[in-house]
Amino acid sequence: MVSLLKFKGVYKATKLIKVSMEIDNGIIKSIRITGDFFMYPEDAIRGLENALIGAKLDAIELEERISKFLSEGSIEFPMMTAKDIVNAILSAKPEE
């Protein structure tokens, strides 16, 4: 039985966040985050995606990973918060 599911979501915070991911038994196996937001340096989004691989779909764990990534890398994420990304991830629905 295949448990890998594809999820997609669009979340409107101050800016639009789009999430596309593969989930296996509640664990993020791959994730792509796009939208009309800015992150500096610009290539930091790929690092954030990598930091989320292996995370459970749990608000606390996701926010901890995102906050740690943003602070350790001195990443600028204007008008957005770690919670906005968490909400985008958790609002994603399985593709039909």
C-alpha cells in the first residue's frame, strides 16, 4: 500500500504562499514553497524547504524548524512570520 500523498495549498497572509508537498504517514518527504513574498537572500527558500523535510505535520514542530532556520541564517522575511508558513503548510489539502 502506498502511503505517499501529494498535497497542495494556497494561503493568504500579508502575502500569498503556495505549498506543494509529498507526505508519507504525516511526515514531509518533499516540499516546494512559492508565492508573492520575498526572502533574503533569495536562495534561502531552498534551504527552508530542506529544513522542513522529515518534519511532522505538527504546528509546533513546523514553527520551531522554521524559526530556527530563519534566525540561524539571519534570513529576512519581510511582512511574514514563521506562523504564516506553518498555516500555509497545514492548510494544504490532498490532490485529487
